[in-house]
Amino acid sequence: MEDTHKNITSFIGYNKDHKISACEYSSAQNFKELEPLMANPIPETSPYPKALEKTEHQQAEVPSTFQRAKAVIFRMVSYLSGDMEVFGEWMKRQFFLLQLLDWVLRGAAQVVFVNSPLSGMIIFGGLILQNQWWAVNGFVGTLFATISALILRQSREAIAAGLYGYNGILVGLLMAVFSDKGDWYWWLLLPNIVMSMACPIVSSALASINSRWDLPVFTLPFNILVCLHMVATGHYNHHFPQVLIQPRSSLPNITWSEVDTAKLFRAVPVGIGQVYGCDNPWTGGIFIAALFISSPITCLHAIIGSTIGMVSGLALASPFENIYFGLWGYNCVLACIAIGGMFYVLTWQSHLLAIACAFFCAYLSSAITNVMSTFGLPACTWPFCLSALTFLLITTETKNIHKLPLAKVTYPEKNLTYFWKMSKAEKAGKLQKHKQNIQQAEREEEVLTETDKKKWINQHLNNNETVINIVTFQPEEDEKPEPENGRN
Amino acid sequence: MEDTHKNITSFIGYNKDHKISACEYSSAQNFKELEPLMANPIPETSPYPKALEKTEHQQAEVPSTFQRAKAVIFRMVSYLSGDMEVFGEWMKRQFFLLQLLDWVLRGAAQVVFVNSPLSGMIIFGGLILQNQWWAVNGFVGTLFATISALILRQSREAIAAGLYGYNGILVGLLMAVFSDKGDWYWWLLLPNIVMSMACPIVSSALASINSRWDLPVFTLPFNILVCLHMVATGHYNHHFPQVLIQPRSSLPNITWSEVDTAKLFRAVPVGIGQVYGCDNPWTGGIFIAALFISSPITCLHAIIGSTIGMVSGLALASPFENIYFGLWGYNCVLACIAIGGMFYVLTWQSHLLAIACAFFCAYLSSAITNVMSTFGLPACTWPFCLSALTFLLITTETKNIHKLPLAKVTYPEKNLTYFWKMSKAEKAGKLQKHKQNIQQAEREEEVLTETDKKKWINQHLNNNETVINIVTFQPEEDEKPEPENGRN
Amino acid sequence: MEDTHKNITSFIGYNKDHKISACEYSSAQNFKELEPLMANPIPETSPYPKALEKTEHQQAEVPSTFQRAKAVIFRMVSYLSGDMEVFGEWMKRQFFLLQLLDWVLRGAAQVVFVNSPLSGMIIFGGLILQNQWWAVNGFVGTLFATISALILRQSREAIAAGLYGYNGILVGLLMAVFSDKGDWYWWLLLPNIVMSMACPIVSSALASINSRWDLPVFTLPFNILVCLHMVATGHYNHHFPQVLIQPRSSLPNITWSEVDTAKLFRAVPVGIGQVYGCDNPWTGGIFIAALFISSPITCLHAIIGSTIGMVSGLALASPFENIYFGLWGYNCVLACIAIGGMFYVLTWQSHLLAIACAFFCAYLSSAITNVMSTFGLPACTWPFCLSALTFLLITTETKNIHKLPLAKVTYPEKNLTYFWKMSKAEKAGKLQKHKQNIQQAEREEEVLTETDKKKWINQHLNNNETVINIVTFQPEEDEKPEPENGRN
């Protein structure tokens, strides 16, 4: 019985320990702040899944030069990819402003579910390429959202993961994008700061609601606050006028011969760029790179999502300019990433679900664009939020669609390894339990034949919230009954 | 004490056993797949309530010819009315396509809360009378919604009850009704199939939310998906244009002398027909018949609801055409059925509540029609969903408004018998408990005088969520009791 | 250990006992239905916080004339301020119609979170000053909402606190304000009665949802029902036409030289008056007085809120007329009261939060006004409801923002004293427990050496889902009890 307990404990402990990321498994004792330790060879081949599996006899093997080189490369990759946990750990010992920068960069990348300062830096690079004024606004937004979260004493861990920054960067960027005053209108920073400081408030409130269903808040705070700002001021405001958005009352004739195939293909990276409100295909390409270095699965689903959005635009007879401009893509990108490996464990079934979700999202995107335009508003990422939440709420009897508990979500590759470990542990646990049951049965039989005097009556009647316990002891001699909890 | 346990178990078992419907109580052993067994007479008179009460001495009586005839008729009625559970049981042994047809037919009838393939068939008859193209779309919608639920591995029991089909039939029908391309535009089947396959996804997601308050999803998935499709494409779409709906900016003058009383009366069946989007009064009449054979109480409330809608239309100065066209009726029909006996047990109080709900629904109907027309959308059944959900969320201190747990909802007549059984069992249970307490007290006294060593104190205080356990041990020898947590 | 139990019980009892308000602490035995007992002097100075602290040696002191006078004044104040619980207790013994009047008056005051018939009376005075027809409608609304709650068998305690009336008065008032038929159009009372009778239904339904997050329903039922009525009838209705509200398509030029400072200052009381739809500054002044006599903290936050609204209007370049008319103020008033001391305990942090909430509310107010005008609707108090709910849903790690459980909310001053008592009791409890642990350890040692009989008392007090287990062992010999779970 105690063995089981130890097993469970060690298993739980395992996950916590290995939050310190895949790479540090071999050298926890001689790890010296990001210094690449070439001396310690690791005979692993495939980077992600096997990375966590500790081969216990590896020290016994004599590593070849090839193995060493591979180990070095793998270590380099593991430092820079994933959620860069080693770097994060190192950051914890640095001074505050540097930490804040780390959080801001992670916040910038968290828009596409990536928890990595490197990706964040690359993304800011892409933004500067697109428009420097927008980049400034994005940075200010992320910074003040993070500061506001600190003031409001939100969970330090969540702040460090950039989970309070990503709404801020979107608020900052999109307020600049939709401002009708043009670039470098410095007064805009004022509502920008106010709105991004409101982000953690709305995030925290929404999390209180969504946590009941173990759902994330996604970019809902951004959607709410940007729509709030735009509709509160409007196109005719004297201080902060917004771009004029009007409902379409007719559609231009579509002639298929006019389709520009090159532009159509370019719509895929542009769609990814539009997640941050950018229409420059190079910026989109940079974002793809930022995704790839952190998580190839995420990157793949982003591209699939953007393609699905483009195809849906054609199927629903949208004007070509909208498709070229990436307006059909960005919501599908986010929805496809969220379902495909991020919040569900990646299996073939959940991959198909991600594709279905992207199509649903494209449809929803068209609908929401039309509805919001009545109020002079853009669709923002409402379609993504609503479709992803819908698909995360599905319950099904198949075990191949496995929703991760929110606290365990990291990035697709790590989610997969976590899931595999869990399945393995479950099987092992069952075997262990089976053995124990037999042992216990034997022990109990002995006790019975020996003293013939003990009785156990445990009745658990559990309707709704009623618990009736009737426990009767009539022991006359030594006995060590151990009724632990109702689940034995 | 063990007696109590048996009693409780048998009581719980009772309800489960009798899920096998009213009709099969007399002949569980010699039941031969729907073959009407004339030989076994049942001396029952009133069809519904008494049906479940097993008269234990009935075999002893010699049945007269009259009794036999009545029994035969009653058996016939019980086979065809209610939720046709015997037929459903028989279906389970048939091959897949036949089962699927059963589920589709039940799905068609579930729109009006009827779980009966016979009613479903009659309803399809009414639809064909109205418009064959619509009927085709409705069938395709139900079929693909059911198939999609199977693919997504939803609860087989719910699928077999048609609970995944009813949104599909509405999606199929209403997409055909609101299409601007006219009948037999075959391309429409494409979005029809896509949207009806999305039904189980939205249903499942909404059920995850609503189940927290033990509420059904009603036709919310249909409302969401049809509005989604209509607003995503719109009137000016090249592939799938929608009927043009515009907000009214003025109302025609109403002169009471112009009222056509005949049309006003005809609005009652038309209102019931409009549940399926049909304006043919004969179709409405057929639907009334379909309701009646399954559940007279449901049928009555449908008629009451439609009448209330018509009256409300007059009271709120609606243009007469809308009233004649049944637009004021269909939401009230559904709301009145839902509250009057379906989700609440039918009492005078809940009957009055159903009438209040129908009036509230009519008001809401007018409001939602105006709001939705801004986006070029019809009201669909939003008013019904919102008003019924509101009325189901009410909490009150009176015991005469008894909300059934969602898992126990079948149809008004069966709900009533279930409720009566429950009340009776509760009373019986109290008596039984009282007797046992006396017996136990006597036994305990003996024990006390004999050994003077045992005590039992079981206190079960169960307010809301409070459980107080007081367990007293008076062992004489070595013992290591380990009270771990409240569930032992 | 038994002492602890007593202590806890008495502590729980304490709060209940002292619900009978601050004033009755000295003369529970010789209290004679509001008769001011001059003979019994109370040497208290500060009215609110110290009021509850019973000085046990006060009878021993000989009171001076000054002390007597002060005592008399304090008693008078305590009778008329706060929630007038003594008066409420006295009312319980009066005949029904008088009670109903008390409930109606409390309902009128509950709009601004004041549970006092005196404030209610003053508020009705202000309404009569503004417009007699509106006052009549407000009275009818409150009356029928209360009656409807009685019919629906809602909690008698909540009805007596006016919690079912405040939506009624707003429904009545605002339906009269927005009616396009002018004053004294008696037919309006018909929809007024219907809508106010629907208030408890919507309240009860919303409470079922909001109670999951321990949130109040605020004025949501009023918002829903008035919007429902206005959009269901609209401007062009023949029976009940509404004032025409249209979306603004442009803004007048704002020249700061045109600002009328006097009107700007007057906007503060007008903003408070607009809570009840009144634009008369004198009426607003009367409402301020009504607030002050019940709770100065509430009054202060009302003024702060109205000022913030006015400032926000200027910041967002609103037309000056809207600001003068108090349209920017009333939502901020309510939001500022709700967060500042009412649902959060008043601390510096929650005070700042209230100010932030008022600014957020002003922004939201502008946004919602623009969105609602698309449907010809006013903003009602949607901005207040949404912003206050958002700020009440925030979770934070700081202990200085303490949300009161909904059942414990009374008025800011009493909330504070309750909070102080709780903190004190917690500290005292800890000390007490520590002492007892020592004592018990000693006793147990004695017991062990003396009689070899042990006692176990396990108390689990667990809010939310309370499980109290009391397990008593009286074994005569060696025993090793092991209380496992962490809550012992």
C-alpha cells in the first residue's frame, strides 16, 4: 500500500521536477547558468518525445564523436526551443528590470501561445519591420499590462509566463492600427496605457468565470477592451477618432479569372501576420520562424489554419482583397493552434478536430465581421475565442480526444510527452494495484481464519451531496484496519 | 439496518426498472416483440397515471370480455403513445440503417419535445404537404446531425432519443426557408450538411455549460448555427443569398374593423406549424395530431401557447399579417410546452407559470425580432430559449412547483406518474424508517442489557451541503481506529 | 476543547444576534418598541465603529449630563441611520399593509444599496418634486414587484429588505420617463404592472446564475425588462410608443471656452439624481441627503462617482449637454458605491479600486450608449452592472481587498465593523486555540496517567461545503489515534 503511495508521489513529483524543461535532465547537479557543458554526452536522437526518458545506463556507454556533436546540437536546441525554462530559471536571479523585459517578451509571444522570450524578440523584430509606431504601442501595451498585473498582485508565475502581457500587446497594437489620427500621434499612448492597465482586471474577472469549466480566457480581454475603446470614442471623436468601418450593403461581382494566385499563396503568411494586425508578408514570415523555433507543431497548425481561412474565404464568395489582406486567416490560425496540440493532446482525432474548428472559425469570422460592422467595429479575435471555447467545451466518449487540465498546458511537444508519461504511469499503477489487491486478499484471509471475529461494513451512499457513513467496529483483538478514502 | 439498505436499493432500482415504460408492466416475461398479446388481460381503466401501479392480485381475477377489449385498446394506445419505448427496445435488435431511421424520426419529433418515431413520421408528412424541398432539407439535416453525433461519440442513449437530431431538422428546414435562391437549389445541401454536422458540436459545448444548472440546451444550437449561416452569407452573397430582412421603421395604421376573425382563429394551428417554419394551417393541424397521439398534455399546452401568442400580438399592436402568419405563436407554443408539464411537474401552479412564460415569451419575441432585424436576421427560436431558460432558473419556496432533474424528464404524463411515485415512496419511506427506528431501539435495548457495551449514534443532518457525523467507539481492548476523512 | 466549540458557537451566534443592529446592545431587556429610553446612559463617542463594542463596566460609572445628552443623540442617530433594524423588528409586529409599505420604501432606497424606509421616504419626496406622474409609476412598480415576489414565494427576508422592490421602482420610473405619450397616460400603468411583476422572475433566475460566483444581480432585471419593453414596442408603436433614440453620426465641435462651470458643478448632484432618471439638481440633493442619513460612506462614494463620471465625459470629448444632464454620472455613482465599501470591505486599496471602477464604468457607459442607440435604446444601468460585476470577479493575492460573502453584506459602516470583529476573533481564536492546545496536552497527560481514558474531538469547519465530524473515543486501554487530514 505504501509502495503505491510512493509511486504516486514520485509520479506527481516527476512532473513538477521536469517543469524545469527537457534539457536539464542529465546535469541537474553541475548546471552552471546556461554555460553549455560539452563534457556530458547524451545519446538521444529524436529531440522532443524521447528527451524526457532518462536512460539509466547512459553513463556506462562511451560516447562517439558523432554522439557528442549531436548532444551539443540537441542541447543548444533545447535551450532555445520550447518555453526556455532554463533561461527563465536563470532570469529569476537577475535584477527586476531584466526580469520585466523577459516577461514582456514572453507576453508578446503568448499571443500565439508561445512562452519564449526569443520568439517574443523575433516577433518584435517583425513588428518593427511592419511599422515602428505600432511596435512602440505594442511594447507600451505589454509593459503596462504586466505592471498593472504586478500592482493588482496577480499570480507571479502567470505574470512570468507572459500570461498578463499578451492582451496588452494586442490592445496596444490594434489601438494604433485602428486609430484615424495616423502614426506618431503621441496622445494615443494615454488611452493605450489606460486600456492595457485594465487588461489584468478583465483577465482576472473572466478567469473567475472560465475557470469553472477549466477554460482559458484566450484574447477575450483584448477583444472586450479594444471594442470598448473603439465604440466609446468612434469615428467622429475629437480626441481619439477611429477608422471608419461600415456594414457592406452589396458585394462586388466575383470573376474567378481575376484571382491572383501569387497573392492567394501570399495570403497564408499575411494571415499569420494579421494575428498582430500586420499585413506585410515578410512580417508574417518572421512570425512563422518565431513559431518554428519554439514549437514546430504550433508552426504547422498556424500554416494549416491560415490556409483553411483562405480557402473558406473563397468558398463563401468573399471579395478577393479581404482574402489577400489576410482577414480570413488570423482567427483560423489561432483556433487551429489552440485545438491542435495546445489544449488537446495532439492525436489524429484532435488534429481533425483542429481542422474542423478552423473551418467553423472561418464561418464565424464572416458572421461576426458583418455583425460588428453595424457598430463600426472590426471582428478582432472574437471568432477565434468563441470557436475555440466551443470546441474546448465538447465532451465525448472517445479517449483519443484528451483535454489537458489547464494547469498542465505548456506547448504541444511537452503536452504530448506529459500525456505519454501519464498513460504509462496509469498502466503501471494498474498493475501495481492488481498485485497489491492479491496480496491484501491473502493477508485478510489469514486474519479471518485466525481470529474469525472481525467485520467491516462500509456503506457509501452518495446521492448528489449526501454522505451517510455507518461504521461499526466490534473488534476484540489486535487489528489494524486502514480505510483510507472512498476510492480504494 | 440491512433492511433499510435493501429498501433504499430497491427503491432506487424501482425507478430504473420502470424506465422501460408504462406498457410493459404486465408482461415482461412473455413479451414477444410488439406482437399484441391479447390473452393477458389488464383490468386498468385510466390510461396514464394508474398504468404504473401493479395490481398484485390481477391474475386471480377472471377477466370479462369488456375488460379484455379495454385491455387490448389500452395496450394499443400504450404502444403508440408516449415515447414508444417498447418499439425502441425492439429497434435495438434491428440492423443499423433501420435504427438510424428511428433516430431521425424521433429527432424530427423532439423539436416539440416528443420522443416518438410515429409522431416524427406524421410530422414529416406535414412537411411534405407544406413543401417537398423543405422536407428534403429537413431530412438531410436530421440525418447528418445524427451521423455527426455518432462520429463525435456522443452518448448513444441521447442519440437514440433523437436529442441530436432536432437541431439538425430545424437547421435544414430554416436554411431552406430563408434561402433566396428558391426551391430545388441543390447547392444548398452543402452548407446544410456542414451546418447540421456542426449541431452536435455546439450542442455538446452548450450542454457542458447548461448542465451546471441542470438545464437543457433547447434549440440554442439551431439558433446559433442558422443565425451564423445567415449573417455570414447575407442577402448579397453570390453563392448562398438569404431572404432580405430589414428593420421596420414605421408601423401601418391598425383599424380594428379590418380584423379577419377566421384568419385569427386559423393563426392557432399556423403558429404550431411555424415551429417548423410552415405557414400551412393543415400542416399545423397535422402537427397537433402528432402531438396528441404522443402526449395530450403537450398538445393542450401547444394550443394554449399559440393562442397566447396570437392574443399578445393583438395587445402589442402588431401588424395583422404577422399574427395571421403565426409569427407570434411558435415561440409561445414551445415555451408553454416546456414549462407546462415537461420540465416542471404539471400542477396548477406550474400550469399558471407556463401561461406566464408564454406571455413573457411573446413580449420577448417582439423585442428580439426588432433587434435581430437590424442584422437582417429572423428571431428564430431565441425568444423561446431565453424565456424557458429564465423560467426554469426560478427558485421558489413553494413545493408545488417541482422541477424535474434533467435525467428524469420524459413526457408530461410519465413525469407526473414519476412524481407521484416519488411522493408516495417518500411517505412510505418515512413510515418504514419510523418502524425500523422502533425495532432497532428495542434490539439495542436488548443488546445493552445483555452486554452493556455497544452504542450507536448516527446523526445525519443534511442541510444543503452539511454533513455531520458522530461516531462513538467504546472498544474494550487494543484498537487503532483511524478516522481519516468524512467519507468512511 | 469544548471551550473552543463554545467559543466558535458564540462567535457565530454573535453575528446573528447583532444583526439586530448597533443600537440595541445596551437595552435588550428593557426595550419597548422604539420608545427612547433616556435613563440608560451610554458613554460612547464615535458613532459607528465603537458602537458595537460593549463596555462591560459602563453600569458602574455614574454618567454626567454631557454623557447623557450624547447618549440620547447617539441613540436617535442609531435608530434612524443604517438599515433601521430596530424599526424593522418593530414593523414585524404590525399589520400587513404597513409592512408592505415598509418593504416598498426600503425597495425604493435599495436602488442605491440603502436598506432604510426613511431614506426611501425621502427619495419618494425627491421624485414627487421632480415629477408626480413618474413618482406614481415608481410607486406602482415597487408595489407590484414586491407583491409578485410574495406570490412567487421568494425569501421573506429578502422581500422585507426591499431586494425585490428596487428593480420594480426603476422599471416603473424609466418606463414613464421614456414613454412618448407624455405624463398621465394612464394606460401606461398596464405594461408597468406586467413588467414590474416580471421583475422577481428575472431576479430569481439571474440569482441562480450569479450565486455560483456569489455575486448580486444588481439592476440587471431592470435593464433587461426595460430594454425588453422599449424594443418590443419601439417609437412607432400605436399603444406604447417610446421616445426616439437614434445613433449619433457626428459630434458637434467642442470649444472649451463654452464650458459653463456652474452647470458642470451642478452635474454632480444631477448625476446622482439620474440614478432614478431625474435631472433636477434639487432632487439629486435630496437623494444625497437620503444617502447621508443612512450611510455617510455610501454618500461620499456617490459624490466621488458622479464627479469621476463628469470628468470622464470631458476627457472623452462628450457634448457638454450630456454631461450637464448627468448622463455620465449615474452609472459611476452606482459602481463607486458598490465597490467602495458595499461589497468589498472599505480599505485604501478597495477605495482606489472603486475609483478605477468608476473610470472603467464611464468608458463603458460611453460605449454601451453608442451600441444601444443602434436599437433605439438608452444605456440604462448596463454599464454599472457590467463594470461592478467585472470588478467583483477579480481575484488577487492581496488581503487588503476583501470581498464580503453576499449574505453578510449590509452597509459600509456595518461591513467594516463586521470585518474588524472577524479579524479580531480570528486573532483571538488563534490565541485561544494555542492556550487550549497547551491545556489539553496537560489534561491528556493527566488523563493518560490517571484513568487511561482518552478523548477526541475533531472539528472540521469548512465553509462552502461544510463537513463537521465529531468522533468520540472512550477506549479504556492503549490507543494511538491519528487525526490525518490537514484541517484538524
